Amino acid sequence: MSDSETLPAEARTIAAGYAFTGPALDLGALLWDGHCHPDAPVRIPLPMLNRHGLVAGATGTGKTKTLQLIAEQLSAQGVPVFLADIKGDLSGISRPGQPDDRVQGRAAEVGRQWTPAGFPAEFLALGGFGHGIPVRATITSFGPVLLSKVLQLNQTQEQSLGLVFHYADTKGLELIDLKDLRAVVAFLTSDEGKTELKNIGGLSTATAGVILRSLTAFEAQGMADFFGEPEFGTADLLRTAPDGRGIVSVLELPAVQDRPQLFSTFLMWLLADLFHDLPEVGDADRPKLVFFFDEAHLLFSDASKAFLDSITRTVRLIRSKGVGVFFVTQTPKDVPSDVLAQLGNRVQHALRAFTPDDQKALKATVKTFPNSAYDLEELLTGLGTGEAVVTVLGEKGAPTPVAATRLRAPESLMGPVDGAELDRAVQGSALHGRYAQAVDRESAYEKLSAERPQAPGAPKTPRAAKAPKEEPSLVEQVVGSGMFRSLARSVGTQIGREITRSLFGTARRRR
């Protein structure tokens, strides 16, 4: 008699909910009444990975290893993966793991053979801050909504920045880096530039001053390198290796941990860019890409309603482009309810309940799960490292029963590879020659400088804007109108290549 046949009826019902017939990722084995049952596997159907997911749990409960476990199985099944490496310990996915007593013991507990294996990986770094291939974005493609979040602008300042972007789009002033944006803002507040916007609203000196000061402070923190060319092409995240396995793109982020809004917003830019470029595919037998968004609470912290609405729409619609998004955070309450409602696959590690706030978060987490045969409040505080409560979407799209699960150990190295090895991998990458060297071509800064007479021998810099007498700006009236919203979403004037703006105001030149 098999182990699953000796289970109580409730546990057999749970096990039957994970008996899929098609390809699936193997998470581990069912836990019931304190015992692990290796004949009752807990799995996620591969076609359901584009229905998004959540990996949550307190610090030290094994979230990172869960990401690694899912990522390497996706790669093995030919699905590219993107990982945000916040702690700097996911680079080991490229190298076979090291066998030890704990790994072998876990394999025996869950009834799975453990074979060390490395997976094809690319190593990326924001702006070159780290060992990886530099990931840059142009100011134009980043757009006013995401940039406003990075600069911590208020709603009125964000709307004014949108007006600046619209002007630059229609006049063919390419905003490549921070100096381009600074030049356009200075021009539009000068005596000469104020007339340019008289038909759709002005840019007040006070608001322009805030934007310029924010840009200066941002640049002083060393952020200028994140914006520029060559811009990273998100199509490079969709590649497979010659042996058919999906490439795991690991974005190294420890160097920017003290700039949380920057890296969380940059991740959202990558996702918005994928949404902008990919065609509709509907339901497929496997995702085109699975995107893991670590430290997700940083994205939603202090976000405006418009920003949250854009995230919600992007997550809802990108599923039909074949992209799955997993948010990784400590508790489900870190994710807005409208986004949480779209996350069909859940892996919830242990929660702590040491304080009244912890207890409140625990109760809120329990309410996000379907009815369960477990006492979830007790279970979630008693899970060990590498154990989790799981519910996913089955092959017909219906939620599976809640299953306490002892998770498998990853087969790749559970820790970072050393810096010298990373450098060799980056130097040998096919992407290195394309993105490693920064380029500074003619753009808005140079065009505005060239249009102004310069004194002999003077450096080519935009003329400083004279400080006009402060006047009430029309921008507050204009940006709320239907006309402005239409303009902000419209196609820019056809100058060389077309510029369009998507849900976040992000833009891509048509390739």
C-alpha cells in the first residue's frame, strides 16, 4: 500500500488536487500532521506560470531558495527567467550545487533524487554598478510616470514633467540622459521657451525648480549612469541556450540596496517595456518568460493611485503576452489587493507573530487563502525553514487545495559565485560587446546648445533660464483636461522614428 493511500481522507483530497497530467514544476511533498509524505507531490502546472504568483514569508524562512528552485526547473523546461538578486546570492544558479547531509536528507524526505546541476545564466547590473552587463534606459523610454516615482515628485510635479516629455516628443528632442532632460526643463522656463507651451499650459518656475533640484540631487548620488545608451533590449531576456534550456537573467542589485525606489522602479520599467513590445499569445503550453520581482513592497510604498492603477493594469494584461510575474515580499499585505487578486500561485513561508502588528498581519494573510483543512494561523507560525503553504491554479484554472509542503532543495549552488568567476562569465557573454561601452550621441542637450549663440571658446551648455516673475501656471488646469491626457498618450510627431507611450508613459522607439 502506497504512502498516499494511508493518508486521512482530507489529506488524500489535497494530494489529488496536485495530480496533474501535463508538464509541471515539482515543489516538494505534502506535510500532514507533522509528517512528510513523499508519495503526495505538490506541483505547479507549467502552463499556469503566466497566471502570476506570490512568494512570501518572514526573513530567513527560505524565500530565496524557493525562487531558485522554481527558476531552475523553468530553465530546464525551456522557459527563460528573470531574477532580481537583491542579496547577491542567486549567482550560484549557474553552478552545480554542493552535496551535503542536509541536501541529501531533504531529498530523501520528499522522495526525489537530487543531482547537482548548473543552469545557463546571464549576469546584469543596473548602470554597471556591479559585475554584470550594464542595464541602462534612456530618459525618453523610462517616461514621466516612473521617473516621477524615482524623483519622489508629487502629483502636480509629475503632471508638469509629463508636459515636458510631451513637448520633447513632438519636437524631436531625444531625452537620452539626465543632462538632456535638464536642458529641456531649463529651456521651457526661459523667456524664449515659455511661448512654446502657451497653447497647452505653461511650466511654472517653482515646479521647474523642484524638478531641476531633484535631478541634481539624483545625479549627485551617482545615479546618472543608469540613464543613457546603449539601452538594454528586453528581448534579450527571452533567449534560450543552444541546448534548449531557458537562460536565467540575474540582475545584480546589492550595490543599489540603499536606493530602493530606483531598483524597484527600474524593474517595473523592464516589465512595462516587455508589455509594450510583446505580441498577444493568449493561453500557451508554457510562458515566454517568468519574471521574479523581489522586495516587491518597495515598489508599492508611497505610490500614487495612478501609479498603482498602472501596475494593476500591466500585471493583468501582460499575462496574455505570455509573461508570468512573481512578487516576492514578506507578507501578502505588502501587495495591494487589486494586484494580489491576480496572483494565482501562492507559496507562503512561515510568518512570525511576536508583536501585535505581526499578529494582525498573520490574520490578514490567513484570510487571503481559500478554505483549508489546516489551522492556518497555527501552521504558518510553526513552519520550518524550507517549508511553505502552497495553493496554485490547476490545469483547468481552478485553485488547488491549500497544501503544507516540505520543499525540495535547489540543484544549483545555494550561494554566490566569486567575483572573478562572475567577471569571466560577463566578459564571455554574447551581450558584452553590445552593452558594455556607454555611448553619448547627439540628443536634446546638444540640439538646444547648438541653437544658441555661444561666446568664442565657451563650452556648449544651454543658456541658463532667467528667473521670470512668478505667475500662476495653467498646467494644473490643463493636465486635468481630456485634451492633455489624450496628448500625453498620443503618438509623437514622426521624426525619424516613431515614439509611443504606454500605460506608464514609457516609450520605445519602434524597432
